[in-house]
Amino acid sequence: MTAPRIEQPADLATVRDSYDRVADNYVEMNLGDITTHPWLHATIDAFATAVRDLDRPVLDVGCGPGSVTAYLATKHGLDVSGVDLSARMIEHARRLHPGQCFTVASATELDLEHSSYGGILGWWSLFNLPRHVLPSVLKSFARALVPGGHLIVATHMGDGEIERTEAYGDVPVSWTTHLWRPEQLTTLLTAAGLDPVAELRLPKTVAGVGGLVVVAQRPDQRGEGGARTAPGAPRAGVDLDDNAGLRGLMDAEPDR
């Protein structure tokens, strides 16, 4: 079973061209390296631990030059592949990480089979999607996860939009960064059929706004390993934002 077709954003070609233009600088500046950001690094490690025992492949949607994709494969031994709308980004990914599988595709162009992945990443890669398109993308991810599978989404936090005209060394671009409040994103994830299980808030990103990471799980259904969490019941996992030991220390600056 495959997901229904998703509406293609009107600015898809423009956004694709913009990322093609910045790809060389992005790689030259070594952006996207999570090992330089301790809290993002820890979050990716926790995600890998959560999906490892499911023994299913992992998909990195919006993988850029493949840094996180390769990290999950080499550090954690996951069967992981990457997709990105930018052909130039994928050229770099294939050159830098020849042992991994990378494909050119937008998050709205994927044809994901039902219950086929143990984990999916939207790691600083979904904020260009229009607000009316993101819910359909999240639903397609939820359908593609096996019961117990996890989705991790990292995005810029706030209200409204930022119109970008340059990025990564003053390269001309044309894209919209849609900002999301934590409660808005968790509402969309819940509507997609996922249970949010962890949250990390960052005070500032390179966009000059806060950053947000949310992990959500496709709940087990009865007969598939357990019972679904009842509405209002405590959820499995750790709410990073409620951990006093983390609050005030999250100073990493993600790069997309």
C-alpha cells in the first residue's frame, strides 16, 4: 500500500534551484555536522537507539550532503538511505559517502510503502514546505513507519515566516522558512497518527530564531506488539524540554 499523492508546492522548482546553488558552500563550510552540536548529537544518538532493534531501514528525508545519513550508518550500524530535492546536494552525498544510497526527490514526491521503515528523519529539511502541505507529508511518514517506529523532525521555531534571499556565504536564494511553535507541530504529528515522545528546544539557530526538535512514534496497535497509548495517558520517552538539567544549556546552532 502506498500513500496518496501529495500536492506539490508552487515554489518547489525555485527552492530546488536555490539549494543547488548553495550546495557547494554548504559542504565547504562543513555545515550539518552534528558532532559539533552536542545536544543535536545526543538527540540523533537517542533516535538511533530507539529504532535500532526494529530491524527495519531508516530514511533521511532532506539529507543534504549526507552527513547524518552516513553517521547513522557508520556509528550506529543502521540500514539508512537519504533523499534530497537538490541534485547537487546528492552529488556531494554520493561523493563523500560512496557506501550509502542517495536519491534525488522532494519530501512531497516520495512513494513510501506502508509500514516499511523503522525510522524517518525530517532533519532541518521540512521548514520550506507550505503550511497546508506539511500535514500530508507527516501523514505519509506516519503510514510508512512500522508500529513502534519513530519520526524525528527538526525545524525553526517561532511565528510566521522568514523570506530568505541569501544563505551560506551570501549565495542568492529564494525560499520561505516557515516557523513552527512546539504545540503546532505536536498537534500535526498527533493528527498524523503519531505520539510525540520527546522534545528539544534550542534558543537560537543560524536563522536568528529558536530551534525545535520533536520525536514522535507510531503507536503499537493491539495484535502488533501492544496497545496504543490512550489519549491523555503518559507517553513513553523523555520530554527533553521538561528536564531541568537541559534547560538553559541548549546553545547549539543548527545549520539549515
